Amino acid sequence: EVGGAGICLVMRRRRPRSTLVPCTPLLRAIGDPVGVPAGMYARQALQSLSVYEDLLPTMVFASDVRVALTWVTRNEVDAGIVYATDALISPDVRIVGNFRTSSHDPITYWSGVTRTAKPRAATFIRFLRSQIAQDIFMRHGFTTKLQQTRLGDRKSVR
């Protein structure tokens, strides 16, 4: 395992004044939980909070996580659940909270070397596991094993 990722709740950084009535329900975008991994993790996280069924009428399902993020940036929905890595590259959204890693299946990224790989492949894998590479991953929103255990301690969606 090289690293992992988390999911978070995002909202548009600058929201225009709404002309909607105050009781209008918020629209939330997630990847389609039937076939989009980020949507599957979002559903699991919301189910762990026992709110998925209640929120279902206010959710719109995106064909992938970047579409959900785009809907938030365009103010087409009020909020979205996306990978933290995607949220960090968008200047138009802010992270409202992170879901605890224990609220959904682990999001992990693996690496490996085949039997027929050149020696440089093993060197590259060692680099991916080095502290330098781990620092780069963390700077871009990915998690390391140590950080994954601490991720649940940050500002969390409860």
C-alpha cells in the first residue's frame, strides 16, 4: 500500500445570495453509489451516521466524482461529497468537514512490481514508500498509513 484518500463534504467557497425560501432543502451531490467508488464511500459514510435514507430525496447522483465537484463549483447543488484530493485542487470549494475513515471502506492505493519488471520498477516503488514521497502525497491530500489513523481526529462530519 502506497497511500490512501479520504472523503469530505464541500460547499462552494463564495455562494451567491439565495432567492430560495429558507425551508428549501439543500441539494447534495455524490457519485452514483451503484457504480462510482466515491459514491459508494459517500453512501457508506452517510449510512454510518444513520442519515442516508433521510437525505436520499435531496441527493443527486453524478456519473463520477469530478462531476459532483463541478456541480458544487457551479452552484448547481448546495454541497457535495468528494475525495479530499479533488477538493484541494479546486479553488472554488471549501471543505466543510471530513468523514472519519472508519465510516466507510478504506480508500487505498497499491503498488507492486511484476516478475518481469526492470530493476528500476522496484526502485520506484521504494521511492513511493519513502518519506519524501509520502510528504508529497500528504501535500496533495492523500493519506499515509500514519495519517489514516489520525484522519478521524480532524474536523469531522458527525
